Amino acid sequence: MAEHFDVIIVGAGLSGIGAGYHLQARCPDRSYAILEGREAIGGTWDLFRYPGIRSDSDMHTLGYNFRPWTHEKSIADGPSIREYVRDTARTYGIDRHIRFGHHVVSADWSSDEARWTVETRLADGTTGTLTCNFLYMCSGYYNYAKGHAPDFPGADRFAGRIVHPQFWPEDLDYAGKKVVVIGSGATAVTLVPEMAKTAAHVTMLQRSPTYVVSRPAKDRMANFLRRALPASIAYGITRWKNVLFQMFFYRLARKNPEKTKERLIEMVREQLGPGYDVDTHFTPRYNPWDQRLCLVPDADLFDTIRTGAASVETGTIETFTETGINLTDGTSIAADIIVTATGLEMQLLSDVRFTVDGVAKDLAQSFNYKGMMYSDVPNLASCFGYTNASWTLKADLTSAYVCRLLNTMRRRGLRQCTPRVGDEAITPEPFLSFTSGYVQRALDKLPKQGSRTPWKLHQNYALDVMMLRFGSVDDSMEFSNPAPSRAARAA
């Protein structure tokens, strides 16, 4: 007989460990297990090991709401974040609930039994089965096994080494080498200044520019408050300070995109000087927050460009050659190593196959409910963070809301909660409004959001606090207690 839990959490990364804490704190009478396909805690922060990896959000909002970030640096490096997640799991005993090497393949909901049957593929290639009353997917939004890798002409001719940041080789020695980093997103702007410390030269090759903003690596106010106040109080004040600033800036950028664009580009000019071609290399064709802004701590990217250790080329690749890359405008870039920081491949809920009472469910055809559940799919939630703020802000709210649902069902003596559109007049809209390539490539794989609450994504922490922490759990939610069939009763 399959082992049974009240809740199964999928993923032992930042979201999954946080979910474990919230379950323990808010639903202490519920049993749970965390299924992790890999052999380590940390998710993204354990998988990615490229040079200089760091947060692109401040840790006072990327950190958990229940565990203060106490390091001096607000923009933290990857190893520090990984240790923060692992230490959180150890401190609260969450690590004892993790089943490593359990990759979830499929999940089948039975209304008769009011439970999910979860099939897993184990590290040794065998399969296993677990059951649960509620399934909470905290597995992230991208494919861990495959990054986005365009088919570059002539790549097989290149005599050097081609590396994707998602699978950074431990033996890669780039000291004294000429490096080309293809890309202009968060990964590229992180890699370039770090690799330039020892490489002969690093070129950031981009097809089009991205908004790049410098921010101090250390939050002076946060560090002052931490010395003057108890850690939890200082952390709470800093967290809300940063949340409100981000919300104000985002609203300003969306309301006055041209003014915001001018100011962001002017800040780059101040960093690089009047002689630098900012119009070509740092002036995007889109408005601020049509894509996520790239954060660089203490202007490290701009410092590296000013010293000549790194440079930026903007153009379209014609072909790789034996010794580098040729662009369509005739420019040739020499390289010993090429890093393809070309993005992620989005994946909805780890491509798990879902069925409800024997009928396959394509979640891409569903409406997303409150940013976490799916129309007509019972007892299933997923964690998906903000695109315009720190991931964990939404993760904490989502986990707390899942606990509200569990406690509501327990209190009412019910077994099933199912979001229903019903007779509501809802216009389908894309799940994400970003123009980023990794989002546009995946829109047909993602669920739809609706034109009105609770089917609309706010991308606004304050609104979500009101809806998820204080709002009703009954809006567009069908709570039920389906009668078991004869077969289920007999079993």
C-alpha cells in the first residue's frame, strides 16, 4: 500500500522549504513530505554554480518572512543564499521531511478517495508511488535539465569551449582567456564582471540592450537597524521599506515610461561617461518593466567596462568561426571560450502529467486562480513568485493561503476544494505580460489569467496581502465532500 501524507510538497528549493515551515507553523497536525528530484536542498541556488552568481533582488525581500536575513550584504552571492535555505531547513527540522531523488512524473486525483496518487521516478531508475490529500508544487518555473540554447550557425566549427551557465563545468579555466558571453540578462551582467577579474578580456554580446540599474550591495539603513533593534523588528522594517520603494518605482515606471526610461539611461551615462555609446549598447527598444530590470551591485559591470577589462557588442550573430564569432555587420570577435547566457526554458509544474478522475488535464487550458490554483482541478496549488519583485514575497503569501484552505476544510469537515469559473464573464489574458524571450516562447504552455479577481494576477504585494491574508477563501471556490463510490468504500 502506498505511503500516505496529508500534504506533498514538490521541490526542496527556496519555495519548498518555506512551504514546509508554514505547514509546520499553521497546520501542525498535518503530515507532509517534500519530494526533491535532485540530491540537494536549494533548488536554483544549488543548481546554478556559474562565477559570481548572486540574487537580483535584495535579500530582505527574497528572504523568508519568518527568518531574518542577517548578513551585511543585501545583494547576496549564491553560496550564501544556498546556505541560508539549507540552514533554515535544518533549524526547523524541515530537512527530515525531504525525500531526495524523487522526481515526480504524474499525479492522478480521485474524488472517490479525495486524494492524489503521485508517481515518482527514483534516482536508481525505479518508480514509486505516494498518496496525499493536497498537492503543493514548489518546483520552480524552468526546466532544470535543459536551458534555452539557440542553434547558432557554425557552432560545431568553434575550436574553443562552449558553455551554458545552467551547467557550468567545474574544470573550466578562463584565466588569461578571451571570453564572449552571449546575452544581456541577469546572468550575463553577473558573469561579465566576475570573469573579467582573471580573463584576458570579456565581451558581452547582445542582440538588443536591457535596462541595467546599479544598486549598493549593502543596505546601510538595514545594517543600522539591525544594530539598533532586535533582528526580527529590523528585518520587518527593512522588508516593508524595500517593498514599498519597489512598488512606488514600478508604478512610476508604468505610469511615466518615457521619463523613467530617460532617467535610467541617464544613470548609465553617469557611470560610463560622455564618450560611451550608451544609445547603442544600453538603450532598450522597450519600456521599463516590459521585461525585468537587471540589477548590478555597486556598479560592478560599469566599472569593468570603464577599465577596459570588458566591452559590449550589440548586433546579430552571422556565424561562429574557428576562433570566435562573426556578426552580420562585419564585426569579428575573437574568443577562446563562448558562454551562451541565452536564457531558461520555462516549464509548467515540471511537466508533471495531471489527471482528475481519470481524465487528463492540460493546465495550459485552465484559468489560474489567485496566482496559485487551477480552474476545475481540486486540491492542487503551485508557487509562482512575482515578476516585478522578489519571488519569496509571493511564495510566503501562497504557502500561508494554502494553510488557510487546509484549515478551512478541516474545520468544515470537507475534503475537496476546487476553483470554478462557473457563470462568471471572464476574458482570458496571458499568464504573464512580460515581453522577455523566455516568457514569449512559453506562453502556449502556461495557464491563462482572467480579466477580473480572483482570476487576475495583481503583481502587487500589498493587494495580494489584502486578498490572500485577509480576503475570503470562498470566492469562486467550490468546497465539497464527494461521496465515495462503492469501490472506494469497499477498499
